[in-house]
Amino acid sequence: MSEERNQQVENLWQEVRELSLGTTSQVEHLDSPPSPLQFLRNYVNPNKPCIISNAIHHWGAFTSWTNDDHLTQTLSQTLVSLHLTPNGFADSLTPLPSSSSLCFASAHVERLPFPQALKQITSTSEENEGVPSIVAYAQEQNDCFRSEYSALSEDVECDIPWASEALGVLPDAVNLWIGNQHSQTSFHKDHYENLYAVVTGEKHFLLLPPTDYHRLYIQSYPAAQYILDKDTGEFTLELEKPLRYVPWCSVNPYPHSAAKAQEMSRFPLYFNGPKPFECTVKAGEILYLPSMWFHHVRQIPDSKGRTISINYWYDMQYDMKYAYFNFLQSIRFQPSLDPTPLIKQNKD
Ligand SMILES: O=C(O)CCC(=O)C(=O)O
């Protein structure tokens, strides 16, 4: 791609900020839920995030989920899916054993009674300089709130009414997330309008608009799965067979200090470009995370050692913005940056 075209793509990052998103890294804050019309006009149509305070104070969950007893009693017999990793990074890039190649690693998933799962999340023991050897995160992203956790349905609303009215549909999926300070979700995007409510604890988001696609160095990585040996407590990482490739963002926004200089030189478009939007979503707040925005998520637990959130995924409009985004994705920004040697690919 020509220098001139590179410059045009860079201009796009700046232009959306100047015209619509704002030139600081701050996300707009509303003190109370918007009307459906305000939400549609000011946020959904311009594809612009916002945080809404005082959004879920009327939910029973806002008080009752601060109490473990309520949760463990309501779900005493319920089997839930717990995602286990050695380091809190599920669905993220990890070096393959005895190789410098990266793979896309998914967690080992175990089904166990909720009280046991909660205990495992909150009692993560600190080993190896503060990093536990097993990090547990309840984060099944398959509408789990309306299946595994349906016994809690009375505690929350089944949708976000002002969002449903604005979007003209009900949520496609409602997911529950229970994690601790060790769990992180790596940069990715979803084809949903996301209403992300934090019930207890805090979530920290880094956000990049779809226009910044090239800054995340998306490449295809072979999919692998962590397998936990329960007797030894050791994880192994196994490539899926047959090999499957997953397109994923290459950038880790928080590299260890020893790796920082190298990461900055591998991913200059991210580290030297406009700062990502950054926000902390506190208990009682909802983040509107617009469709196709890239997001990276960390969490700070409450005094009981857990962060609990629930998100509502609404189908997005496959409209002209989506078509523009697909067009942008098809443009190569630079000759291959080839940040890491990959296993030979047979697709894409
Ligand atoms: O809370 C998290 O860890 C990730 C949330 C997320 O990726 C989403 O809601 O799409």
C-alpha cells in the first residue's frame, strides 16, 4: 500500500475523533439512563460509547449479589462452567510450549456446583510473585445467564428497557461474568451492541473504534486449548486437531516492563497512535460498548474478592457502517509486519 494511502488511513483515526468521538481518551458519562431517543441519536447511530450511572440501582442484584450467601443459596444445586487458565489470560495469545510461535489459547472449562466455583474464584491463592497457578473466571459467553444462572433471573431485568426500545429488539444473549483481579480479556471486537452492567467490583476497559482496525495487527493464529491435570494442578497447551486458525489482535496493551520496548517497536501503530479510550465502570454503572469496537478488559474485585457483571448483547445493524468497516479491513496498511513466526497456515 502506498505511503499516501497509509496517510489517508491515519487521517481517518484522527477525523473520527475530531468529528464525533472527542480528542481526549475519556468516555462520555451520563448521570442517569437516557431516553430511548437520546440513546439512539447520541450514541447508537454515531457508534459512540458512553457510561451510564445510576443505571441498575433498582435491581435486587445491586444489593443481594454483594452477599455470597444469597448467590450460593439460590444456586446451591446449579452446575456452572468455570474457565481455568494458569495466568488469567483466556482467549488470548500465548507462546506454544518450546517454541516462539504464538497460539490462540482457550481456557480449560470445568462444570462444577456454583458454590464451589465461587470459592475457587475468590480464594485464588497468591503464588509465584503474586500470580496464582490457577485462575478461575466464570465467563461462559453463550447466553449463560438465561440458562446456567436462570435461578437468579428475578434479581435483574431481563433486558435494558431503554436500549431495547431504541434498538427495536430484545437481547440475543445475556451473559454473567464473575472474576477476580487476575483475569483479563484480550483485545477483540464483537458484532453486537453491548450493554455491560457492573453489579459489584469494577471493570477497566480500553476501547478503540472500528476505524483503528490496522492498529491492532490482526493475524490468524492456530487455536489451542489448555488442559488441566487435576492430580498435579499442571496445565498443558494442546493445538486443536485438525488445526484451526483464529484471526486475533496481536497487541498486548500492558506488556511486562522487560518486553515493553520490543512490543512498542513491533506494534508502533498502537503504541504511537492516538491513545485508546479508557474507562472504569463502577458498580451500578452500565457501559454502552458499541458494535465492532475493540475492547480489552481488566477488573478490580470488591471486598469479597470478586467482580460480577452481566452484559446484554443486542444484534447489530448490518448497515452501511458495517460495509465501510469491511472495506477498511480489506486495505493493507503496510507490507507484512510479521511480528511473530506463525505455524504454516492453510487458510486466509
Ligand atoms: O468482562 C470481560 O472480561 C470481557 C467482556 C467482553 O469482552 C464483552 O462483553 O464482550
